[in-house]
Amino acid sequence: MKKISLLGSTGSIGVSTLDVVSRCPGRFGVAALAAAGGNLDLMAEQAHRHRPALVALASSDAVPALRRLVGDGPEIVGGIEGLIRAAAHPEADLVVSAIVGAAGLVPTLAAIHAGKNVALANKETLVMAGEIVMAAARASGVRILPIDSEHSAIFQALAGHRPEDVSRIILTASGGPFRETPMEHLRRVTPRQALRHPTWKMGNKITIDSATLMNKGLEVIEAHWIFGLPPERIDVLIHPQSIVHSLVEFTDGSVIAQLGPPDMRGPIGYALAYPERLDAPFSSLDLTKAGPLTFEPVDSGRFACLRLAREALQAGGTAPAILNAANEIAVRSFLAEEIAFLDIPRVIETTLSRRDHRAASTVEDVLHADRLARTEAESIVKEIGQSVGR
Ligand SMILES: NC(=O)c1ccc[n+]([C@@H]2O[C@H](COP(=O)([O-])OP(=O)(O)OC[C@H]3O[C@@H](n4cnc5c(N)ncnc54)[C@H](OP(=O)(O)O)[C@@H]3O)[C@@H](O)[C@H]2O)c1
């Protein structure tokens, strides 16, 4: 039985991961669960059902309440040390990294340092510290198995091929809910409208990132680190049906695509079972009923976040960490109705222009840049609020 430590168990990816575990009895087990502590009822239910040895909550204050709900059973620990213990748990064969945002970086690195293979959903880890994380994975001899559907698709399409035979990779993007919304209406879209994703059901942060296309920008950076390709050989195409999850073009002009229904249990199951495959699908694709599959170029005027992410990748050093931090603050502020939808790229671009990026040689460099960028982005949000009289 393959045992997993699941970081971010109460989130959208976490819940889907436990669904895969439940549907494959005897094949996967749970060594540890970890989350922030925002949904203790769900965490207690998961602990009862999956009987992990350890449960970790980022919020130490929430530990006593969870202990009361769970009773005798797993050890329950709190704080960043608790998350690190879950990530490095001795019983774990594989760590699923599915915390949202920058908070995923330190626990994911702890898993790598402990010699665990990592099934990575938390793309922010590679956006912030791709060079450091990939070097640590090489040094520890562990695999980073992508859970993002696009990167899972590329990983699968690359299997059995030589890296030198790849000419480019093409990430597909649904285009989100505002692909065809007139620009003048984009100024007034509400968090509720932005949270209505046309094809995927996901956590709030990634859903807003999908609406701005920052998600695709973060994925370009993630792909650069996982597959070792320069940014100019990573393209993005809008594919509203979310059936073709991504494509690889080879030097002879041949293109291999991976297809499937928009169901994250597919890529999660692939990463959990790797290098094997699961015995049965969770949902199957009937191409006669999928309707037309269409592709179009990205309208870069509409989606400034994708350009900003590419520029940050090109700038290197701590620039992607600054981009990521500013994006997290901008998304949180948009959801709290403190700024408008089109202010999201504005906050990010202004933060990047005000914060010098430096070399990112250590995780401390990255975390320092992250902290300063958050403070800067918060003051930009305030300035925008004052300028419109909020
Ligand atoms: N959802 C998808 O379909 C999808 C697809 C591809 C990639 N991803 C990536 O997967 C990651 C998770 O996305 P999601 O949609 O599953 O997010 P989500 O639904 O918002 O869940 C986030 C999870 O992270 C936990 N968390 C938040 N802050 C934490 C902290 N400081 N310390 C420890 N745990 C913390 C949350 O715990 P609480 O419940 O206690 O707050 C929750 O378990 C993101 O990086 C996203 O980009 C998601």
C-alpha cells in the first residue's frame, strides 16, 4: 500500500485526493493530513475516515478544538513545525502538496529534504522558488509529479521521448468566465461573477487566477521549472472546452496531446499511482458527445496578468516571488471588494515596479521578498481605495 501525506486536505484538491484514496481500497493509505484549521468539522471527518497517524494544523490555536472533535486517535500538532512534521512523516511514501499559495513552499521543501516524492498541486512553490526546489529535488533524488492537469498532460505526452526532440509545449487555458466579456464590462465584474468558472470547480484563489489568466502565467513558470524549457518554447492557447489538457510539439512537427474530461481526479490518480495507472477511470471521455473542440490565441490586451508573469520569469531572481505575493494580496482584496477586477494586474505591476528583485539563492531570500512584496501590495490596495473614495 502506498501511503500519502496530504497537505491541504480540506481544499478542493485535498478532497478530490481523498476521494481517489477511498475509491482505491488497499492501494493507497493516509499517513498524515494537514490544513490551515479553517474547517475543523471536515478535518475531523477526514481523520475518522482515513485514520492518519498525524494531523497538522497551521493554526496552533485550533488544535484543542480539533482534539475534542477527533478524540483518541491521531497525534494532532500545530504551527509550521506541525506542517513540516506532516510533510516529512516517516510512514509517507508520497506527499501531495495541495496547500494554496505561498504557505505551501516551506512544507513542500521539507518533504523534498526528507526524501519524499512530491505530487505537486501547489504551483506557487515553483513560481516562488523553482530553481531552489528543483535543485533540492535533484539532490534528494526525488520526483516532482505534477497534479496541475496541464502539466500532468505534458508529463504524460513526454513519456518515452528524448528532451532534445521536443520543440515546444502548448498549455491550454479555458479562458475563464470573461473570455468574451466586453472590456468596459470587465471594470465592474463582481467576485461572484468571477468565481463562476465555466468548466472547473476549484478553490477561490485559483478560480480568480483563472479569470485573470494569472493561473496560466503561474503555469508557464511552473512548466519552465518542471520541464526545463525556456519561456519562448512554452506557448498558451485558449481552449474553452477544457478537454485537451495540453500538448507537446516535437522537432519532426508531430504533436501529442492528452485528453480527458475536466475532472481533477484524473491527474491526481495518475500522480498517486505513478509509474502505474489506476485500474478504472473516474469519468470517461465520449468524444462523440464532447462537441466541437476549439482553439484560439490569447488576447494579450485583455489578460495583462499573463504578460506580467512572463516578464517576471524573464527577470528571474525574486521577481516571480514578488509577482506571486502581489497577486495573492490583489486576489484577496478583490474578493473582499476592496479593489475592482481590473485593479488586480495594476496592483501586481505597481508592486513589481516598486520592489527591486534580487538573486534568489536561498529560501530565506525568497521568503523575505515575499514579505516585503505583500506589505507593498497592501499599501497599493489602500492607495487605490483612497483614490476611488472607498
Ligand atoms: N482546485 C483545483 O482544481 C486545482 C487544480 C490545479 C492546481 N491547483 C492548485 O492546488 C492548490 C490548492 O488549490 P485548491 O483549489 O485545492 O485550494 P482550496 O480549495 O482553497 O484549499 C486550500 C487548502 O490549503 C489549506 N491552507 C490554506 N492556507 C494554509 C496554510 N497557511 N497552512 C496550511 N494549509 C493551508 C486550506 O486549509 P483550510 O481548509 O483549513 O483553510 C485548504 O486545505 C493551489 O496551489 C492551486 O493553484 C488546484
